[in-house]
Amino acid sequence: MNAKAEKIRVASIDPSYYQAVTDAIRTEAVKLLSEEAVVAVVGYLPGRRIGTAVPGLVTTPEQAQQLIFSPACVNNLSLYLTKAKKGVLKKGKVAIIAKGCDLRALAGLMGESQVKKEDIYTIGIACAGVFGANSDRKGGLTEASIARKCRECTVHQPEGVDLLVGTLPELPQLTALEAQELARLEALTPEERWAYWKEQFSKCIRCLACRQVCPFCYCEQCLCDKNRPQALESSPRPAGNTAWHIVRAMHLAGRCGGCAECERVCPMDIPLNLLNRRMAMELKELYDYEASMVPQEKGPLTRYQEDDDQSFIK
Amino acid sequence: MHAEKLQHDFEPKIVAFVCTWCTYAGADLAGTSRMQYPANVRVLKFPCTGRIDPVFILRAFQKGADGVLVSGCHPGDCHYMAGNFHARRRFAAFRALLGFVGVDLERLQFSWVSAAEGGKWVEVVTELTEKVRAMGPMKEFKALEDEEQWSGALNTPELREAFESIT
Ligand code: SF4
Ligand code: SF4
Ligand code: SF4
Ligand code: FES
């Protein structure tokens, strides 16, 4: 791959695009907070090191002036409306910044009655892409530093939001690395695939960061923490790891919004999104279901049709 | 009166997760009608196929099953109306996942067996047992389990013997 040529092409994303998005977010956040239309805005604030960003909850117009949007804004903020942060919504309406992939998570959470549409104000970003984990961010957003999910994103342009900010710059065509990797794995024999995943799963240290970061892993008691009876071994060793990964993929099947946050936070670089993607492909094929940016009443595994495929059943 | 018992090199362990209203009754019927079927199958009874969590299947393989059968009421006959319709989707997804991870799906069978189908129960169980027998033991999950106990990195005959005495 000619990295330099790609870089030039991607560098054509004008930095003024990020500035424009940042300005639009600030204007709207200040307006919402000073009019008291919302009690808080969940967005991104500059990190302590240059070029980084951290999720933040701002409650005053002054703080809202600090909000930013840059390729370092990787987090899926919908996480900050559930789980430990569930209390946030009790205080009143909250505005939230969402990229296309984050919107799918928000829509999913609405479908699962975890978040009410009327409780939030969504500021959707026409998103050009964000940095991948461990990428070299010095040259800005390039072919080398863009996240894998963004290479084949279908949701650059948000839908169904209360406010859309930014105009999408022209985006280069990038090779779909994840789709290629999926196709490669599919073409292997079951034994080879088992060997591949065994190796991958053996790296897992069971830090459960993938679970903590996932907006859909909101169960108050996770099956993998249960010990009476124990459903799966909790120590980071081969059998338990394999079981954990199968259970995780299964529990997210038909719900996952494809934000790839689980993969981003994995300290052991396990390609979790391949499992998510594989399940999404299957559910698309079988039940014509796709995660979308607007809430759907039911997911593919919580509804059924009498004539669903049963060719695998005797 | 017993059919002559064949000696096999390998007796597979088959775990059957069944719903109590149809398949369990069907298996019972097979028994009371004195039909013969392989004794390899261990039957676990559930209220409904909707209660059969995919993690149970996983656990069966992990704990040494060579084959797994999941069976319940025919579509439309579920005693809780839609348990088996939901289960059907869940199992379709689970199969795809196992296949992607590299599990041989021939070891996992799903079926609908009603309370009147003692004969079908015998057929399904016999077929799966013989298929799995021909495939040999399910090694993949067992290997993981062994590694969980003992990494194999310190491979001395004494350790091996001690390990075998406890497993
Ligand atoms: S996947 Fe799409 S919407 Fe999400 S960060 Fe990447 S480009 Fe933006
Ligand atoms: S499973 Fe991963 S990609 Fe899917 S919603 Fe959860 S964090 Fe995002
Ligand atoms: S984040 Fe990675 S290492 Fe941690 S539990 Fe998840 S898969 Fe395992
Ligand atoms: S009661 Fe038999 S499948 Fe639901």
C-alpha cells in the first residue's frame, strides 16, 4: 500500500471541518444550557495531552465553550447514559453528541427501553472518521491512523437526530480491511478457525474492559460474574476465555451497534469486532435485520416469524 | 429381551437438552414402548426450549460431551406459545457463532419431537450417536479444559500421572 499517496488523499480532509463541527457543537451546547433546555451535555473535552480528547459532562455555558470534536473523539458516549451513569438522566433532559455508530447504540438502547427518546437531545455529527487504537496520531487522520470500523462505515451521515452538525467532507475510498479479514476467516476450515480463535482468546486477561465499555452490557449481574452456579470460569485461562468470548458475542448478537468500542479498549488487541460483525451478517441474512440509527421496536432475537428458517432442525 | 450388545471402541457422550412437555414425553413413550436406543444419551429436562440457554450447550461441550442434542415441541405446539419460536432464532444464531469459532456443527443437533413421536426420538438419538461415534471424541473443548488445569509446559511422567489421577 502506498502510504504516502493515501496520506495525501486523506489529509485533504480540511482541518477546518473539525473546527466547524467544534464551533457548531459549542454554539448549540451554550444555547441549550443557557436556555435551560437541557441540564447537561455529554460531549468531548480536550485531554491533558495535546491531540487527545476525553468524554465529559458539561453543565454550564462556560464549560460548554470547552467542548471539542476531533479525530481523537473515539468514545461512544451513549455509555454515559446507562450503567453507572444511569443517574444522569434523572436530573432532567440531557444533550448528547453522537457519531453515526454511536447513534446506532442510542437507538438500540431506546429500543430496549433503557433510554427514552424524550429524555435526550441528540446532536449528530456528520463524521469523517476517528483514530484507531494505538495508531500514530502525529500526521492527523490518515489511512494509517483511521480506525478499522471507519474504513467501511455506512453511517457517516446521521439520521433521526435533533440537530445535525458539520458537513461531510469528501471521503476517500479505503479498502475494507475488516470485511477482508472476515472473508479470509470464513474461507478457512473449521479446524483452522478454531486454532485462530484459540490463539486470540488465549491472550484475553479477563479485564472485562470490553464489557464495561459496551453500551449494551448493562446487566446489573452479568452471567460471567455469577458463581452459584457458575456459568463460566472467571479466571483468564483457556476454557473460561473461550466461553466468555462466545457468551459475549451471543449476548450482543442482534443488539450490537458496531461502534467497535469493545475492540478499541481491549488491551490484548483481540479482534472482537470480527465476532460482532459475523453475528450481524448472520442476522441480516437470516432475518433481514440491521442495526439502525433510528429505534426499532424489537431486535431480531426478541421477535420471530412462524416461517423462520428451520432447515437445521430435524 | 435385549438386542445383542455391540462392542465399540468409542462410546460418545451425548447430552440431550429437552423440553419436558414434548420431547421428554416422547422419550418416555419410547421407553414405555420398549424401543431400543443408544444408552449414550444423557437427558436433561427443561420447562421449554425457550429455557435452554446457549451457555448450557457450551458447558456440555466443555465438560466432556461429544455431541449435543436440543429438542422440543414442534412449532405451534409450545406450551408457552412462543418459547420454541424464540429458541429457533437463538439457536440459529448460536450455530453460526459456533461455526465461526470453528466448532464442527455436525456435533450439535436440533430437533422437534412431540410426545407421540417415540419413534422419531429413537431415530434422532441413534443417528446423532452413530454420527458422533464415527467422528470420534470432541477434543477441542477438552483440550482447553486440560490446559485450564495444567498448562502442559512442565511435562514429566509424574505430573502427567498425577494429573490423570485427578481428571
Ligand atoms: S464508524 Fe463511521 S460514524 Fe463511527 S466514528 Fe467511524 S466514520 Fe464516524
Ligand atoms: S459489542 Fe462492541 S461494537 Fe457492539 S455495541 Fe458493544 S462495544 Fe460497540
Ligand atoms: S477487553 Fe480484551 S482482554 Fe479484556 S476481557 Fe475483553 S477481550 Fe479480554
Ligand atoms: S414447551 Fe416444549 S418447546 Fe416450549
